[in-house]
Amino acid sequence: MKIPFDNSYFRLPAQMFTAQLPTPVNDPQIIATNDALATKLGIDISATDAVNIFAGNSIPEGAAPLAQAYAGHQFGNWNPQLGDGRAILLGEVIDADGIRRDIQLKGAGPTPFSRRGDGRAWLGPVMREYLVSEAMHAMGVPTTRALAAVTTGEPVYREEALPGAIITRVAQSHIRVGTFQFFAARGDIEALQALTDHVITRHYPEADGPAALLDLVIARYAKLIAKWMGLGFIHGVMNTDNVSIAGETIDYGPCAFMDDFHPDSVFSAIDQYGRYAYSNQPAIGAWNMAQFATALIPLMPDRDKAIEDFTAAVHRLPVTYEQAWLEVFGAKLGLSDPTEEDRTLIDDLLTLMTKDSADFTNVFAHMGQTTARDQFLDRDAFDAWDARRQARAAPDAAAMMANANPQIIPRNHRVEEAIIAGRGGDMAPFHALLAAVTQPYVYNADYARAPTTDERVTRTFCGT
Ligand code: AMP
Ligand code: MG
């Protein structure tokens, strides 16, 4: 397999990473490869050594494997030393669109950042990340992607012995807010400046310095969160080490799409206080950007002025977010140029949905059809609301809504079902679900069906 590497991170100051080879595994087997993505990256995946490369057993020519240093706030608590504890960056390629992409193995063995961890992943989270990241991409959400997944033939020990697996992840970069925090906290201005220059060149060439960079990152992040909200997506671990500086959804852990709508929904078993609940995501987004702003301040010549300017920049996040949210939900209801009054229309729908525990995805998937009212218990209330929507609907509302409202999402209970089957060696449910969620606008009665009360999965686990 030939991968046309060009490794820019490896050329950055040495204290920003450690050169680190993956640790070989016993008996790797391919679970899935993403041939369309491979083609876009200029990689011929059909080669016989593909399984060994995706397992970390052989290192492709031109790779410069490394583990990145980063820090982060986890559930609000500062952790000065995280880093790639089980992920190894093989290198970067320039894809068919001219965009530089990282190729990273996650679960490829220990690194100096592993702390007490084993550097491995088990099959469940690998399958979840593969399914959800590819679904997000298909729904037009900026995200890391899945290039391949393999089983290792080795057990990993969590509360029990579980099958080990490795996912090959593709990202615009794996640089996080926490990467900036790592160097800012150490007072390492050389690395902080090099990182900032690297990020500007790589992701935001229009920025002329840290202040402009901050503005652009905030705008991308606000729009990303608005897209999550429009899909009923709950990331689950919006720690600053899980915030991509390129504005992609990254680190799919205990993430979930809501079935029945409630704004306070939390799925992650470790999120006891609902810090990362659905409705808290925009506020946490601002909190995370405040941490990014703080990390950039050492680069600014006038500290007091920088604090003032950066505070104002962070306060612009909710403004950008509210506008993006209105556009996202406006499109979901077929409203062109949604206005401030339409905000009330949208909020009123969400109130009805909350009251009736209506299925988030299916309410929008049926919008504009006679079946929409079937999603509600109080159908008269919905009809009254829908008359207001129709009065505001754009001439091409049906087409707008078809493009904005997925029919198929990776519902929790289906992801769980696929993982349970996969643990038992049956990958057929995984492949069937992957095929369905990567065509999210194509109706499929089986995968569109909301879970019954018995089927509902209300807890997700980091399960690292
Ligand atoms: P995550 O929860 O995957 O975002 O990881 C948070 C931090 O813990 C990162 O620094 C990871 O590299 C590290 N980590 C998570 N799981 C493991 C593991 N099994 N072995 C080593 N490090 C890990
Ligand atoms: Mg992480």
C-alpha cells in the first residue's frame, strides 16, 4: 500500500510530540475499509499489506509515526498532561481537494502519554466511532472520518476481557484546544508560537495573527455546535482536549443522538451533573473558547488589551451560534431567510416535542407530510402549530426539508445491537447499519423506526 505522506507536524519543534511506533498485534483482521475515502486520499487500499498497516504491524514508507502532546480541561478540571495515550499519527497526506489530512491509528499501543492506560481500544468504541463519524459526514457535519477498522486478535481488559480493535482516523488535524493549553501552561512560547503559525497556515490562512485566528475558530465551532443541535446530537465529552481546532467533531466517546426529544438529555454515564447535556452544548462551547483565548494570550504584546479583545471575541460566540441555529432549524422547517419571529415558531415546536416526548429525527423527517402529526400525542396542538409553519414555508420548502432532515441516524439501540453482534463475531449488523446511515436521506423503514420503550438505550459509556 502506498500512502503519499507529507508530514508537517513532524517538522515542528521536538517538544510538541514524541516519535512513537505502534506496537504490533497478534492476528489482525479487517472489519471495514472506506474505499471512497482512500481514493480521495490517494491511497490504494486493496493492497495485501493493508491489514498490517491498519494494525500498526507494518509502517508504510514515508510515515513518521508520533504521539502528540496536549493538555485539557476534563469536566472543567485542569489536567496539564494528557496527550496521545493510545493514538499514533502515521503522517499526513494532501487529498484530492488539496486539503492536508492526518492519518492516525487509534488503539495502536502505549506511548509516553499513556499514564496508566494500555494504549488500546476495544471493538465497541471502534465500531461506534466508525458508524457515527461516517454518518455525521454523510449528514454534512464537519467531522473526523473512518478510513479503516481492524480487530487485533488480542483481548483488552476493562471490567472484563474484550476483543481489541484499532480504528484508522482521518482528520484535518488532531490539534485541539488542549494542544495550545499544553504549551501556554508551561510558558513554552516557542512551541506556542510554532503551533499557532502551523494552525494558521494549515487551517486558517486568512488569519493574520492570534486574534484573527481566535475569531475564526470561534465562528467554526459555533456553527458546528448548531449543526449538532439540528440533529439532536450530544457529543458527551466536550472537554477542551476533545475540541478540534479545525472545527471538526472529534473523539466520539459516549456520544448519542436523541430519540425522544428532551433538551436536558444526557447519555454519558460519567456526566453525572449534565455538564454536556444537549441544551448545555452552546454554553460549554463558549467556555471552551474562553480556554482557547486564554492559551493565546501569552503571544500578545499587550496583555490587558488582549484580555479585553479576546473577551469580546468569546462573547461573539453566542451571537454567531444563535444565527447559525436559526438557519439550521429554519431549513429543517422549510423557511427561507428565517426571522426572529421564526425563532418563536421553532421554540414552540420544540416545546410540543418535549411535552409529547416526540422522536427528534422522525418529527423533522415527516415534516410537511400528513404523517407528521402522528409523531405527537396532542395532534390538535401540532395541527395548530403546523398551520403557522405552512404560512411561513418557502415555495421550495419540501426540497429544503428533504435536504436538511435525515431519515436515518445511527440510533443508539441499533449501534448497541451492532456492537453486541460484533463482539460475538457477527459483523453483518454493523455493515447493514453503516450502509443505512451513510445514506441518511434515503428512507428505510427498518432503520427509521424509533425504539420501543424496551429497546431504548439511555446510557452510553466512554468504554475506552
Ligand atoms: P479520551 O477519553 O479518549 O478523549 O481520552 C482522554 C485521554 O486519556 C487521552 O489523553 C487519551 O490518550 C487517554 N486514554 C484514553 N484511553 C486510553 C488507554 N486505553 N490507554 C492509554 N491512554 C488512554
Ligand atoms: Mg480525547
